[in-house]
Amino acid sequence: MIGEISIRHRLKGENAFFVFKHFDGNFTSRYVNGLLENGLIRNCICGWVDFLKESYRAELYFVSPEPSGTNLPFTAENIDKLNQKDNG
């Protein structure tokens, strides 16, 4: 899936894919923020996909260290707030 998105939008760079039983916003925020803080990436598209039989849900986020209009800090708490808003 990550490879297909990258090819379609001509994105170049590293990618990773992790499998968890349930979404782990804490892991995601620590991993992405660690890469940004250490200068290993400049921007990141990250998220999660839950797929079971005919039902799926996808959440994708563009993360950048540079502030812009509506950016929230990329924390587990803010990710959870976005997920609750979408479920609510």
C-alpha cells in the first residue's frame, strides 16, 4: 500500500509499515517526531488503515516541523482527538 501511494504521487524516500492489533498513537507520534527531531526526514505522511472483510477505515496525516495555519503538534493526544472527532 505504501509503495503504491508513493509511485502514484511520485514520492521518494524511506518508508516503513508497522502492524499492530490496535492503533497506537503514542508509538506513531514518538517514531515520527524522533525522525523529524534527528533531521532524518523533513516531512512525513503517516497514518493507519484498519481493514476487515468489506469494511475499512484509513487515517492519513501530513507531518511537518514547520507551522502553518491549522497544524496541531503531532502528539498522541492530538491524534486521538482527530480519531474521536471522525468517529463521533
